[in-house]
Amino acid sequence: MKHCIPLLLLACSIMAAPTPTPEQLAWQKMELTMFCHFGVNTFTDREWGKGNEDEKIFNPTDLDCNQWVQAAKTGGFKLMILTAKHHDGFCLWPSAYTQHSVKSSPWKGGKGDVVQEFITACRKENIKTGLYLSPWDRHEKSYGTDAYNDYFCNQLTELLSNYGQIDEVWFDGACGEGPNGKKQVYDWDRYFALIRKLQPKALIAISGPDIRWVGNESGFARVGESSVRTRGGKPVWYPAECDVSIRPGWFYHAAQDDKVKSIEHLMDIYFKSVGRNSVLLLNVPPDRRGRFAAPDVQRLKKFGKTVRGLYSNVIAKGTVKENSCLLEFDNQKSITLVNLQEDIAQGERVKIYRIDVRNGREWKTVARGTVIGQRNLLRIEEVKTDAIRLVIEKSSADPRVTMSVFNATPIGPWANMSSFALTPGKPAKASDVHGNNTQYGGDKAVDGDRNTRWATSDATRACILNVDLLHEENISRVAISELEPRITKFQIEYRTDDTQPWQVAFAGTKAGKEFKAKFTPVKARYVRLNILDASFAPSIWEFELF
């Protein structure tokens, strides 16, 4: 018996690796989901209502949820989430617990129910449904007291009892003042228990246990984004959702009709969300008619066509056997895109991998990665080769991975070299960070996201950003994007071993908002941006090496 105990513990340890629930698995395989922000803000031209809006302002002239669903399907979206109640407290269904709802509006003589029309339209086209119910309520007088938790649960009960199956319940953590000036202590445990009771198959998102917020509203996941997180000291399956709006705002504003995101921008978001093992939640707001506006419909149509086009010209595909997948061709093929997918029903097993292409008898590494998960899309600089291979360098168990390679037309940032930087997602540490706040940590300068930045404390004029490329690489170009021109003297330094002295690969003076330079190629694993002087505290959006 004494000899069996370690084996039993080992078996339990292996079995304890997190895996998704059936509902999480189905949700991750959808990959594309849609948000629809609609309510009184649509008619007041605001983003956040104050809670004192006259119900009569809500009066869509041509509400057509079928049109929403058709546009979503054309774009390839599989689930839609409606803002049943936003922070203003106005309800898009005739709630029995407040007059601040569609029943007090002139729309359909107060007999209308947007939630019902939305769900009916989704079910007709086999689109899954989700509902957003804002915990923050700037209208309800009981907000800020224990009685509000009863009120909120009553409204949850209405939504989860009267409309059939709901697939996702979406909460944010917004908590501001109510009409009495107080803030609310949300009884999350009670909310979650009620959802589990009324809709046991519904996923609880963002401020919930099933789906987590990726951490920004840009639609970008991190390089190497994992569906496993630690909660209560234990690893759990907690996949990421990337929310972003197709427009600058979340609600419809006529002034933004010419600011709908370009197809190039949307495809970059696709690669940095779906292509990084996350689910994209794209917001498309109905207008005052109650329809998606023409610019949004046209962009969704083009987005769906472009995504489908990515996968139309498949060159070859195969599965991993004995930690590798080799694809050989009779003649040279041009490859620009590699698609990797793991059988996540078995969990995330791959820890480190690389992609090699063959040139004659020589193999060259063109991409590296860590987590694969549901999908990793690797945009590579076009290469002609007669063989390509995926090599799993480290995994927790037998890898279950498929690889497909394509010749897809580069679009957006993919069309320039910034897509092939060696630095995104690599370990980075800064010698100085503004306020010791991780929001501005050195890792933000190498996360591939132009909406996050490394910032230093106000008194700083010299500092260092260290980056570990994880493997020895050939580097010959640098790109620096500053918040504003501040750097006046800097060096790019490198070494192949952390015991060696630093050597200078490039020395420069001013950097600026879009600095690029070439230098004599060097081999390096460790690199650093050594800022020797600056006119004010350095702050950098992205530091990239090629």
C-alpha cells in the first residue's frame, strides 16, 4: 500500500488539469459573438444615461430584430447579447417591478417587448442568446440598500423565467451612485445561485465564474492567452472574452456613421482575439429606427466574407504525432498563414512550440508560440517552401493538435512587417514604472497592443526595458512608438547569455511616435532598450525588434 500512494497522488494530479464544461467548450468553439447596445441612450445620444430619462423618449420607428440577426449571421456570428437594462435602469421588457421600462413608452402603445422580439429572431435563425442586466441602476430608488438586491433578483427572475433558454448572462462590475447618492454592495453569490437555479446551462460572463474579461475594450488578447487561471489557489478553466465596439461608442450616434471600424482594423482584431485563443464580442448598436445602420451592415458583410476567405485556400493540413506534424509538398508552396487548433476538451496541453520551414536541406524557424488552445493564427511573412513542420517543444501531456497552412492575402497590419516582430508576448521588465502600477508595466511595451503603454515615474529621465526573447534570434531592425517625443538618447543592447556583458547593436538620439531603424544583424536572446536621457518621463506604446 505504501508504494501505491505516490502513484495515486500522481494520477489525481494529472486528472486535476482544468478542462472546460460542455457549455464553455461550445462557447469557445463559436469564436464570434455579438453585443447589441440599445436603450434610452440611443435616443439621448449618450453613452451613460443618468436614470432620469423620460420613458416617452424610447420610440423606435422600425424595430427589426430579424435584420440584426441576419446581419450577424452574414458576419459569421453565433451568439448575440442584448442590453436588457443598462446603467440608466430603463428596461427593454415590461418589468413588473418598475415603471421605467418599455411599458411606459409610446412604442407599440406600451405593449412592446424588445427582449421577446430579440430572442424570437435569434431562435428563428438558430443564433444563441445572451442578456446583459446592469447591476448599476441610476434610476431605482432602492439602489444602495439591501432591498436593491431583492429588486435585482426579481428582474433576473423575470428574464430567466419568461423567455425560454438563455445561453449567456453578462454582467459588468460598474458600481456608481444611485438616485440617493449611494453605491450598492452587490450580492454576487446570490445572483449566481439564482442563475444556476433558473438557467443551469447559461454561462455567467465577465463579473462571473465562467467567462472572464480580457482586460481591455480594444478587442485584443495577449500573445499566449490561456484559458486557465488560478482561483482560490487552484487552476480553473476560465476563458477570455474580448469585447470591442464596431464604432467609437457602444450606443448608436449618427455622428459616428463615418467612423465604423475599417475591415483592416476588424481583421487585426480578429487575429488578436480569435487568433489568440479568445472569443470576440463585437458590439453593433441599433439606431433610432431599431435597425443596424447601413455602414455597420456593409462592414459585417465584408468581415464575414474576409474571414471565410482566410481559410479558403488551404494548402495542407495534418495532426501532431509524437510531438510534431510534418507537411511535405511535391513542389514549393507560398505560405502566409498557419492555423493551429488544440482539442481543448482535453485541456491546454501545449506549453511551447515552433514552426519551421525547409529550404533545401536546411530548416528555418519562422514562428514560435506557447499556448495554442482553441485557435492560434500565425501570420508569417510569405515564404516559399516544400515542407513545413510544427514541433511541440514542451507539453503537459500528449498534444492533440491539428495544423493547417494557407496562402492567404495579407490585410491591414499583416501587410507590413510589424506583424512579424520578435518581441510581442515575451517576458519584459522595466527598471522604473509609474506609481509602481502594473497597468503601466514594462510588459505593456511588448504586448502587441497599441492601446497600452509602459510609463515611468515623472522624475525619471534614464531607464531600462529588458526583454527575454526566450531563444537566440537574429535581429537587425528596431521600432519604437513613444506616447510623445521624449527620448533624446538611447541604445539597443544585446547578449546571447545572461552572464555576458551587454553589447551595443544600435545607438540613437531622438525616437518619437514612429521610430524605425536598421542595424547590422546580431544574434541575441536578451535585449534591452537603454534610455540614457529624455526630456521628460519616457512612456512607450510598443518596443519591437525584428
